[in-house]
Amino acid sequence: MTRSLFLLLVLSLLACPLWAQSAPEFEADAVTVLSDTPGKSRVDVYTRIAYADLQFVQRQGGFEARYEVNASVYVLDKKKHPQALVLNRSWERRLRVPSFAATRQDTLYDFTMESLELQPGMYVIKLELTDGISRVSSTRDVAIRVRDLDKPVALSDLLIIDAYDVEHRTITPNVGSVVGTDEPSLKLFYEIYAEKAQLVRIAYEVFRERAGAERPFWQALLGIHKPRELPGAEISYTAVDLLPILKGRNPATITIPLKQFRPGTYRVRVLVEDPEGRLLDVSERYFTTRWMGIEDQLKHLDQAIDQLVYIAKDKEIRYIKEADSYQEKWRRFQEFWKKRDPTPGTRRNERMEEYYYRVAYANKKFGYFQDGWLTDRGEVFIRFGEPDAIERHPFNFDTKPYEIWYYHALGRQFIFVDKTGFGDYELLVPIWDERTRMR
């Protein structure tokens, strides 16, 4: 091979993609803010994608990736079904990094923000992100209720953020609305619009959705419940501020401490009232706190396999354990959970996270003479999650201490008795006994 042919081959290889690319995983969000166009509101659409989910090619001085986002906006009918296409918009991004290592970073993200003008109503925004190198695409649907903000005092939608630069009025959005349990606080950005300067009362409320509830999609995202009426939810945080606002736009942020928040789905609500307590406007949104202890929980693989006992069949556990190497055992373990992944194609397996969070919680709360996950209370907690209510009777003259756990959605109640007096609560009757049914 001649030298010139060899150089041509090398250059052609460098211009090719560096690795095979699967569908790019990305997050999306949309918020309604005030528009300068009469009769319309502005919808800011955000996307976020990790560098590791993009295809890079080597260029002179570094590595380059590019992608395109297409947004198709459909109005929804009364049954929340997409109807007519009302808007279509595309935008492109191109980014460069200096090193190959940066192209593999799943903690480095690229963001886009595109503004759309829409009339008040209910919509679904169908987003398609296409990698410019591999031409592989993936999609996301964002449901949004575009609110009418043309009134004396109005609130924009709430946007969860990672940072806000007050001086330059720039924000780093938390696209996806997932906050790790290791984060000290939740930060939100919003705007208050006013026709005149005045003093208002701002109330912040955070509700934890009832145990076992799925994160809502259409109804909850598109409709706002009446203030202070959240069936099946418990209040996790409240605060009130008196705030002087100016005529026009008033940007504001909220910082909510997360120290006492458990993993799960929450609803945060902001209410603006006049000083006498009359409601002027309300805005709310969902967010999820994600348990960050999954890696520590899986460090001891053999124990993690044993802990599958409440969800796996005996033959499934034997199949994983009988692997002839650690690598094969890990592969089989991952295969087990992959089949149960509610969001295949994403990095997270929410079902596995939830399961091992319950194991860790049981070990922390119910472990006395043995690991908490092996206790009766631990088993019930891991199988069914947090009970809707617990009735505790620690001191009784004529009976031993006992607890009753209620699962209303299951129609079950479980009675645990401390027979020894040392906090070692045992089930009064087995889990699947018909006597656990609520009458």
C-alpha cells in the first residue's frame, strides 16, 4: 500500500462515526409564559441530551456532533386525543469538544430552547430528535395545558432548574424534573405578571402523591386541581411570603429543602393571593425524587440476588446463581431486570431502583436481630410498598404491642405482633391468608 493511499484510508476512518449508535436518549419539557402577541401565550420548549448519547466524528482540533429537533404540535380534543396539527418547527444544534473523553460523558449535557406561540388550550408536543451523524431518531411526547396569562395578576408555569444567574437572567433547566435524594434542595423558576405594582401573598405547597400511585400523564398534567384539594396526597412542605411586585414581569425563584423528602412523585404548587387572601392565580407541576443509593445496594451482587426472593421465581434465582463466572452472573442479573424495565431504552430502570430502595429502607427501619429485608414487616414493605396508613398500638395492658398496616388499593390489611417485646414484629397471619382482606 502506498503512503498516500494509507493516509487517505486513515482520514476516511477518522471522518466516520466513532462507534455504533443506538437511538439517542433525551429529555424534554415545556412551560407556558407570557407572550407579547395578543390572544396567545408563549410556550418555551426545552430539550436536554447527554454527550454520550450523540454520535461524534473527529474534526481538526477536536470532535463534532450535530442533531436536529422537530416539534409537531397537536391540539387535543375533550378526550385528550391528538387532533389537528397546528404548528411544526425544527431547529438544529452543532457542538464541538476538544477530547474523545468528553464525547463519552453522560454527565455533560447539551440544551436547546425554542419558543412557540400558541392560543390557550390543551396540546401535545411530539418531539423527534435526530442525530446528524448516524441519522438515528428518538421521540418524546410532552403534554401541556397552555394557560391564558392575560389578566391583572398571573403566574407562568413552574420550571425546575439547576441554577439561576440573577445578574444575567439565565437559567439552567432541570429537563425531566427528576431530583436526586442527594440534592440538598429543589429549585424552581417562575414569573409573576402584573398590570400594576402591588403587594401579593405567595404560598408554596408541596404534596407527596399517595403510595403506589403512578405519575399522571394527561389529566393531571393538563388540568389543574382546585386549590388545596388533592385527594390521596399528603402535605410535605408549606411556606408563605409577602412579596412586592412591579408592573410587568417579575422573575422569582423558590428553594425547597429536600432533606426530609422520600423517593417518590410530588406536586409543587404556587398560589398568588392579595394581602386579604383572595386567590389571584395558581400554577403547579410534578417532580420526582430519585433514590441515589442503587449503586451501593448492588455492590454485593450475591446478596442483591438473594433479595430478589419477593419478586422472582425460585428457578429464576437459581439460573442467575448458577452462572459460571461473575461476569455471566451480572449479565443474567441485568437481564432479569431489563425484562421488567418500565422505560426500556433509557439508562434508568425505575422498577429496579424502587425495589432496592424498599430493601434498603426495610434494612434501615426494621432490622433488629436480622437484616430488615428478612423480617415480616420488611417483606410486606418490599412487596407492596409504603402502606396507606399505619395503626400503632405500642402499649397495651391486655395485649402485646401490635401494628396494623392498611393498603386500601389492595383491599388488604396486615397485622404485626411484637411477641417477644423486643420490637421483633411478626405477621399474625400469612400474607396471602384470606383473613388479610379488608371487610
